[in-house]
Amino acid sequence: MRIIFLLVFLVNFIFGSVAIVSAFKGEANVIRGGKNLDVKIGFKLEEGDVLLSKDKTKIQLIFNDKTIITIGKNSKFSINEYIYDETKPKEVNAKFGFAKGMFRTITGKIGKINPNRFKIKAHSATIGIRGTKFDVVVNDFQTKIGVIKGGVYFLQNNQITDILSGEMMIYTIDTGNMEIKDGILIETQEFYDKNDKVKERINSVKKVFNSKIKILKDKILKDRVNITIDPIVDNLKIEVVKLFQNSLDDTTDNILDDENYNSIRDEIVDYYNDLPNDDLSTILEQFILTEVVSQNYVKDINDEIPDVEYGYWKESVESDPIALYASVDLTPSSIIDGYINQTSNKASYSGGISAIVTDLSGATTSSDGSVTLNIDFSNQTLDGRLKVTNGNWQATIRGAVNKDGFSSLNISGSSGGSNISGNMEGKFAGSNGDSVGGTFSLTKLIDLTHTTVGSVTGVFGAKK
């Protein structure tokens, strides 16, 4: 049995950034501190940024709370205020400005945990949410709102007007005249309509993954231990959307948005109805990403550790990595259980790592390093050391062992005068547990304030 760890770091939100450009076609720039910055896929936005899109441009932004905003041509969008901490729901806040153009919003977690704190300013009016999905068009003369799902309210001159699902509102600025009627906005209907060629491509993608997921489902039902898929980061969906988008024909002027992805996922997740208590979303997203990445990227791995592979996914061998990869040929749990039941059984492992180091600015670099682990099977404990070359990260590990693997209980250390904390998870590899492999993450904190000033995400392999 083989287990695969796949860690996507390309789309992780880091430090001061509040959103990321997940899909982009055309030309746009961000005004930040008096500077004009070019926009591209992966560009991180910050509080206070003003985004300007040009003709024939479409941009999709995904915020830290998973709010998705898709912006059309010749638009001006500003992030006036953005605070998101799920552990402090009363403090979350999203205030956006929209001076002109058109956009579609699918509200995320802020809209769920504190919807009154999600607002959009358009001219002298404020748009608040009572639902999840809506369109806005703003020009010098009118503000238009179309609600696809849920509802919004329009606040003008201390008067609140509700617009419900399936309704559209047209407000004329000069006269103050407001019209509400059934239907959707013509501008956004044209903006989001997919042509026949794109629809055909999306349908073909659905069929391919339907077939692959059915095969996977059959394998799980036959013998569940044959496939073990580890949980991955929440914003994995962004990378899937990007890869799906890249699979479309270059001549099409479309963005494959979150709704298309969900329709694909909803269709194939039905195959899992007879698998109770499984995290269906995690299984599906891991499998889809693995399949898509394997078709579009190449592995750059270390295979010197028997029964363990670890390294990177890259667009090419020479390019920067887009993901971390580790594959472990698992030791039968009965073998490890036998070691645990012996009076005295200890083993030492040493090997290497592949990691991505992120600094305070959000810049990332790849790094190698080393790992040593001393495992006391009889007492089910471990201790060891982890070194990351780039940034001179050095950490001491203490943890627990069981028949299915091991995990850290405490990681401590230092880098550049700052404290380190983190976690590690690993599995035993080979018929007799002569190798180990897994994942780890480290965070650098300033002593007094506990402010995060750096992080490392990595995979490792080691042998006796």
C-alpha cells in the first residue's frame, strides 16, 4: 500500500496579503503606495490596494475567507478594509469599493459568520449582503444589481431596499429613480455566458473525471486499504480551478469560475453515497489535483531512500516548484505493532528534505536540508532534529509513535534569533520499516509578540 502526500503552496495566503489572483486574462494593474504593479496569476493583494482592469480583461480574486470576486473589463475595485480571523468572528470585516465596471461576488466565510460586516460602496450607496451570489454593474449614471442566489440590500439616503434571488435593481443616480424587476443583468449575462466550444470542453472534463472517480470508488469499495489519501490545504480548490482553466483552448476568452468547478464536483461526488464517514471532499479534491498535476507538470524527486520518494512538482525540471510531493510504500501495521510489543526496540533514521521557505514579504524559495529521527518503538516515543538550509532553520522534535506512523508532540528551535514552532507527520516505509517519509511545517515567531515572520513547508525521507 502506498500513501501520497501532496502539499500545494502556490496558493497559500501569507502574512499581509488578503487575496490572490487565481485566474486572469487581459491587462490590469494595482495601485499600492503610489506605485503601479502589474497583475498576473498568483499576484497577492493587500488591504488598501486599488485594482484597475483594462479593455478585454477578466480577473478572478479569491480572498482569505474564500470570497470569490470576478471582475470584468474597464473596472475600478478597491479593498478599503479587510480583516479575517475565523476565531474572532466579531472582528471580521470586508469593505470594498467599486467605482465603475462590473463584477460578480460569491461570498465566503465572512458572509456566513458575520454578514453585516461585508459591504460594498458604489458611488454614494452601500450594498450589503443577505445571501451568497450577486452581480454589480456601476457607471457614471447608474448602479445595477442582479441577485443569482440569496439576497442583498441597497442602502441609499438612509433607506434600505432588499433585492431578492432572481431579481435585478437599476438605480439612476441623478434622479434617484429605482426599478426592481425579475431577471438578470444583460451586461453580466453576456460576460459569463460560455460559448459552445468551452461548454463542450467542460463537458469532456466532466466525463473524464467521472470515469476516473468511478474507478477509484470501485477500488475503495473492494479494499479500502489500497488507497489512503491524506488531507490537504483548504484552498486546494484554487489550484484545481487554475489547472482546469489552463486546459481550455487558448483562443477562448473565458474564465472557468468556481461555479463550474462545483458543478463538476457535485456530479461525481454522488459516487460516494455509499461511503459513510469519509471526508468525500478531501478524497475527491486530492484525487483530482493529483490527476491534473500529473498531466501538466513533472516530478523533481529524491529517490535515494528505499520505498520513499520526496521532492517537487514543477512545470519543467528547471522551473520553480508549484507543489511538494512525497510518496511512501507503507510498512504493514502488524510489523510496527510487533516492534512496539517487544521489550526493547530502537532505531535511528537519517535523510534529507525538500522544502519551501517563505519570508516576511511573502517571497518563497526552495531549500534542501537534513532530518534525523531516533525512534523508541517499545516506549512509542521519538526525538530528532530538522535542519533547513535556506534561513538556517534548526528544530528539535519530540513525538509519539504508533503502529500507523508517528507525529510530533513538540517542535522547538531557532532561526535568526526567533523562536520556531511546528508539526511533523510521518509513515514507516518498506516491508520491515527500514525507511520513513512524511511532511512537516515550521513557523518562525518573534518572542514577545508571537508575530509570524516566516514559515517552512516541507517533505522528508530517511532510512536506517
